[in-house]
Amino acid sequence: MYLRRIVLASLLALLSFSLAEQEPSICIKANARSCDECIQVDKSCGWCAEEEFFYFHGSKSTRCDDVESLKARRCNVVKIENPRGSILINENKPFSNWNKDEIVQMQPQKLSLTLRSGEPQTFDLKFKRTEDYPLDVYFLMDQSFSKKDDLDNAKNLGLDIISQIQSFTSDYRIGFGSFVGKTLMPDTSANPSSSQNSVNYKNILQLTNNGHQFHQLLSQQPTSGNLDYSEGGSDAIMQAAVCEDQIGWRNFTRLLVIATDAGFHFGDGGLGNGKLSNDGNCHLENNMYTMSHSYDHPSIAQLVQKLGEHNIQTIFAVTEELQPIYKELKNQIPGSAVGMLSSNSSNMIKLIIDTYNSVSSEVLLGNSKLPKGVSIAYKSICKNDVEGTGEKGRKCSDISIGDEVTFKISIESEKCPSHGKPESIKIKPLGFTEEVEVILNFICECQCSAQREPNSKKCDDGHGTFECGACKCNDGRIGRLCECSTDEVWMEDMDANCRKDNGTDICSNNGDCVCGTCECKKREIPTEIYSGKYCECDNFNCDRSNNKLCGGHGRCECRVCVCDNNYTGSACDCSLDTSACLAKNGQICNGRGICECGVCKCTDPKFQGPTCEICPTCPGLCTIHKECVQCRAFQTGEKKDTCERDCSDFVLIKVKDREKLPQPTDQSFPLTHCKERDDDDQWFYYAIAIRNNTKEVYVVEMPARGVMPIGLVTNFDSLKHRVPSSSSTVLSSILMFGMTKWLNLLCLFATFSVLTPLFTC
């Protein structure tokens, strides 16, 4: 139990250190001066409205922090303002099949979102395809067909279209209108009365379920020659789209079929002559377009906008040679299609059916223009739980009757709108007129703001409003308690006085600028202090060593360690004490290196070890000096003839016996003891010392001849009876060639257990 408490205390201490080292939260860095400002910084930010909180923490801006930090700093939980967003379903009618009153394919139909900055709200939008979905089809007939066959083919579209439509929906309406080009010079040679009847666009039959009337009027349509080859189809499309009441469009699938054998106007009009740009409004009087000579053709961009706004999808029925032109137009108008105008109308009927099925079996969501700072994201969950995100999240395909799909829609506000009022957006599927209305409400104020005290005595005797535990100053007053007047000092000057330079935060983001002077924040740990004119200093953000501030050997001043005596380094982790580098000979690093932070750094790369005493690659000192010691002390060895020349770099000192050699415990200089054998199998002993930069060699004056171990001869007879015959032969050889000569060889056999008890090497 005791050990567990120690571990827990250590972990808590480590956590406290970790928190102290963290960067200030986004909430504190925002330097919010009021609760309303604070909650708009980020969804994680809360405001401590407890009045006494300031006296413990010293800065108004520290009231704005993440909620857990406010709790840790002992702000009363009930005084923490941290509003959350919400979703309210206002209208959610059940799915239903088509009836005379309405059809419901989407849920919900209306909802309200309460948005807090940075906190998305996500809701489910469901779609279920209903049976027998209504269809409106309106035909635009080009009266200026250049060939009679093309006109007849266009008229034949009405012969079979009604019966085919009835095969896939019982609720349909059908109508048509006619158009010709903008008249420059009517061609009266073929039909003298055509100049009087040439009208740019005429609504002939409003949408109706009377198929007989549709067929009859369509078959009676005359041609109208025109010397202007730039046809008026774009004018007709615009009027058919925007004149909803005159055409009779219902709020269901809307198809507009344009039958022509002429080209199309690309661009913003083509006639010039000082005409006005098309205004995109309805100008039908007595079902005739009246502004043909005043307005230019609408641009493709205008057509795309209006067709989208009125939820109309277009089908171009054109002759074969015009297919490339209208396929290019199809690429510019979303949801449009192109079919060939031929004697057999079946291909056009199929195109209408396919377009209807495409609309009713596919859901592609779109939305109206979003308010500034508001974003929307879609995620689709289609048939077989197939999911889509991004642009694919807007769409589900291959939806059969009765299938239900779900869209998860997330709406987020980056900030409160400047006006602070609710906004409304619409979400609807392409090709359907149903839509979902989403009301957006924005959290821009704290609840505690409602209990504000105007002209409160707490704010310098009435110079401000006491709100959410802090003062919000009246005009002309500034300061934490509104104690300063702007007449006395300019706001810009005050901010400048609280900045170290133009590129830094006010009071280094560690305090509040109060009347041109920085008041530094207080820390949760009383010993941790912000200081400096701009609160740019602190005593807790210095380098650490061994998890200790300034290594425990200094103090932190303005984020720099001031080290105690005998310590240096950015974290005071470098000791100047050299005792750990002192070798046995009293020299620093054996004279082969330098002492840094109490550790030897050997300057000679051959040496290593705590005091540079080890040289793994160096030959032994004894081996190096053997020949010279032998020639100078005993006049023997390989160098006896060149001794004076080669062996004069040391002082030779003879001693009587080995006990007289210098001993390591008695000396304060490098010392090496040596034992070498000469050519006569005699051992000689010497010691090498370096003292006062002088090499001294101490030699025992008399070599010692090798001696047979005691007991080896006296026990030889018994040894012969105890060892194998092969070993007896070896021992006989030893006696034959001399005991001393073979002593070393015999020692090799001592490892055998049979010989070990008999002698010692």
C-alpha cells in the first residue's frame, strides 16, 4: 500500500509538470474580455462567471479557458458558462403515397438548429421513393422548321407520348408552346401573312391532363419562315421556366422538351443593336412574349440558374446534324438530355421515360446559398448500407419504389453573424420540388449576460456594466474595473505600451493591459510567477535536467537558468567539480584528457576509461622496455651491443629485492610492475614510473632462476603409479631434459584432475 501511494504521488507530480509545460489553451490565447466573446472562440471554451474568481487568478482573460481547466482552478461548476448547440424537429410528417392533397417522400420537413461556433450539429434526412410520382411535360415547338419532314416528326411526338406516359404514371399533365427567331426581316414569299403572326414565343396550351386537346392543337401548328437563322429557343426556354402560373407547373417532376432543327445562341445574346440584357423575369401577355424587341437573348448561365431555381429538367429533340451542338449544350446545363428527332418518335418517348425514371430513382441533394461562415457536409447511407462522403455523400442511386435511404447532414458555424439574427436554408433533391427548411439560430450570448448590472458600482462606481463576473466598460472608459478614461490616453497608445514590439501579443498573452500597463496573470501554483514589463518572463519555463528545473542546481529567471557555483549549462547540469576526473596518480584524466562536467574526455583517441587509463590497442609497457632493461641492468639481450644508443631514455635504479620496488599505494605517479624471462630462463623484475616528467626504471639487481616445485621430485614415484602410461612417459621426458627446462610445459598438464593434487604452478 505504501509503495502504491508513492507511485501515485509520483504520477500526480509528473502530470502537474506536464500540464505546466503545455502551451496555453486556445481559449486563453484568445484573450477574451467577455463571456460572449469567450463562447465564440471555440466549442471547448467556457467562462467562469464567479465574481471571486478574479481575486485568485488575477486576470480577466483567465476566466475564459477549457472547462476542465476551470474546474481544476476551482471555479464553481454552476458558474461556468458553456452553452451547447441543439436540434429541434419542427415538422416531421410520415411518408405517404400520392393523394390529392400532398405527397411526402422526405423526413423531416422542417427543423431548427441552434449553433455554437465550432460545434457542428448533425441530423438525419430520410428519403423514401413513392409510387406513381406525378409528372409535368411541356413541349416547345420550333415553328420555323426549315423542312416539312422535321415539322411532321415534331408533331408526331404527341401521337404516342400520352399513352406511353400513362404506362408509368397516372398523374400527368402535358402542354406546349411555339417559338421562332427574333425577327429581322420576315420571309413573306412562302406565306404573306407570316410577318403578322411571327411571335418570338407563344404559350399555346397550358399544362393539362386532356390528351386529346394536346394532340389536336399540336397537329394544327403552322410554320413561320424567318430570315434570321439565330432561333429564339433561349427566349422560349427562359419564359417557359419562369412563368410558372401561365404554364401551370406543379411542384413535382418537371420536364421541358425542346423540338428544333436550328442552332442555339451561345453567349449573352447575339443581336446587339443596343438591346438590354435579359432580366430573367416573366413577360407573357395573353400568353405571348412581349419583350422580344427590347431584351437580348438570355445567356446560358442565366438559363442554368433559372432552370435550377424552378426545378426543370430539359430534353433537346433535334435533328441528326445538330447533335454535336446540343450535346455541348447538354454539358453546360445540369440534368439535361439530347435525343434525335426522327420519323419514329419511339426514341424520344424512351428518352422522356428514362429521364423520368432517372429523376425518380436517384436522389441528389442540394442546398440554397449558405450564410457567411456556415458550412455543410453530407454523408449518404444508400441501399445495402453503401456509404458515401464528400460530393458522393449528396447522392443515392438505383432507388426502387419503397426504398428508404438516409443522409447525415452536418451544419457548422464558424462564427456568429454580424446581425446576430436567425437564418434559413433549404435542402432539396434535384428533380423534386419537395424541400426541407432548416432554421439556423446562433448562440452569441451567455445566459449570465441577461443578469447584467448597468452602471454598476463594482465597475469604478458606475462606469461600466457588471456582467458574468466582470466589468464591461461604458464608452470612454477602459481598464479591468473601468478605472481609466480614454480622454487621458489613446487606446492605441495603451495597446502599444503593453506590447514588446509590433509582432508580439498584448502582455505576451500572459496578462491584461490595464490602462497601458500589463497586469500579469496568476498561476495555479503560487510559486510560478509571470513577470516583466510585458509579462514576458516567468520562473517555470527554463530547461530541465533529471526532471528538475535547472537540474536542481540553479534558479529560473526570465526563462533562463542562473546556475549555482560549480555548475554551468542551459539546465545547470554541468558540474565544474573535477574530483571525479582525478586519476590514482593525482593527475586529471591521467594527463591524457580534459575534464568536462565531471567526466573525462580523452584527447588521445587511443586511451579510454573513467580517467583515460585504458589503452586497448597499446603494446604493454613491460614488453616495450624489456630489451633495454635487460641490456642496461645485466648487459645481456638483443640490444646489448646498441644499448647506449637505443636505451638512454630512462633513469635506471637498482634495488636489492622485489619488496624494494615502488608500490602503487605509496606513489602519486603512474607506475607499472613487470616480470620478464631472459635467455637463460631466469626471471628479472622491474617497475616503470613516470615522475616529474622523468621516466624511472627500478630493477631487482639479481635475476631469479626457475625452481622445480616442492614435492614434484619427492612424489615422482607415487605419481608414476597414479597417472596413465602416456603421462608417465611425459614425466620421464621432463626428467630427461631437465626439470627447469620443462616446467612451463608440465604446468599445462596441471589442468588434468589426476595431476592437480600433486603440485602447484
